Amino acid sequence: MGTEKETGSNSYENNIKGSSYIIKECTLESLEGVIEVNEKELPEDYPYFFYKSILDNFPESFLTAVNNDNKIVGYVMWRVERIPSMNNLKIINKGHLVSIAVLNEYRRKGIASKLLEKSMPKILEKKINEYVLEVRVSNYGAIDLYKGLGYKIDSIKKKYYRSFYIFIQACLVFGYCS
Ligand code: ACO
Ligand code: ZN
């Protein structure tokens, strides 16, 4: 979809549906923009140190999508976890898709797909055996995105989010064997 030009190490300019977006690694300076996108688009907010620790430990797979005005319009972040495999109970390294979001007005242009396409090989380099992610059962758009990329539903679990009140939300656990 669209055209792509390498603009530096781990930086790519993508022309998607007539607009240009740079996909590049997150920096300390761009964390604020990432947090803004997260707070606007997702109910689960994380403290600053959480983003910072992912940036410190897994910078190659922490990517941002930046528009022509240098505004961060999307991000993806991953980390490696040691958890049981999808296929047996052996403890293995998994690449956990911690969070991905694209600002509402920039959606359906292929930005999330591009962020995943570029970040998945990077977290794979960390010697993971599987990819894993959780998504709310009601998040049809994200579910379609993951299915389209080849992710398969592994299980369903109830998850608790604490906000002003507590509510229970079921999540699909998706896996993808590299
Ligand atoms: N409805 C149906 N299908 C969708 C939708 C949707 N709302 N969004 C994406 N898809 C599917 C389509 O097949 C789409 O291809 P198409 O546009 O050619 O039909 C394909 O996924 C690729 O979509 P992208 O354009 O690459 O995705 P986008 O940049 O719009 O971002 C995202 C998708 C990240 C889910 C965005 O809607 C978003 O930020 N939502 C709010 C945050 C969120 O829910 N994040 C995921 C939470 S789970 C987690 O982080 C582990
Ligand atoms: Zn998760």
C-alpha cells in the first residue's frame, strides 16, 4: 500500500493514500506525544516511567508515526516476557504487543499496519518464539487488524481495569508463531 522510502537508519517515509508519514523509533522527546495519543485513544493509561522503561529496554520496536507537521499520530510498543507457550506449557520468550494506537482522524490509512510491519521484525530480533497481544472483545477494528496480519485467537480471559469504578472486560488473547 503506497510507497516507501528509507530516510535513515530505522526511519521510513511512507506515502499512504496521498499523505506522507515517517515511521521512526521513539525518542525521549517524543514520549510526550506518544502519551497524548495513548490518553486520547485508549482507556488504559500508563505512568511515565512505564513508557520510559520500554523505551530504555526495547527502543528498536518502540515506533512512532509522524505526519508532515511533525505531529505524532500513532505509536506501537513491545516488550519481551517469559511466559508459557501457546502450544505447550514450556516457558518461552514472547514478544508482547503492549500497546498500539493511531489518532482517530488518521485511521484506516494503513498506519497501524505499517507500525506493526516495521516493529515485529525488531522484537523478533530479541529472540522471541511467539508474539502475543490482548484486545477487548468489543474492539472489532483492532481484532480485524490482527486477524488480517495472521494472528490467531489463543484464549479468552476476563480482565479487570480499575478506573473511577471497577468493571470487568473480556479480552481475546491473540498469538502468532514466528
Ligand atoms: N473496523 C474494521 N476494520 C478495521 C478497523 C475498523 N475500525 N480498523 C482497522 N481495520 C482493519 C481493516 O481490515 C484495515 O484495512 P482496510 O482499511 O484496508 O479495510 C486493516 O485493519 C488495517 O488498518 P490500519 O489502517 O492499518 O489501522 P489504523 O491505522 O486505522 O489503526 C487501530 C487501527 C490501531 C486499532 C486504531 O483503530 C486505534 O488506534 N484504535 C484505538 C486504540 C486501540 O484500540 N488499539 C488497540 C488496542 S489492543 C493493543 O494495544 C494490544
Ligand atoms: Zn497485554
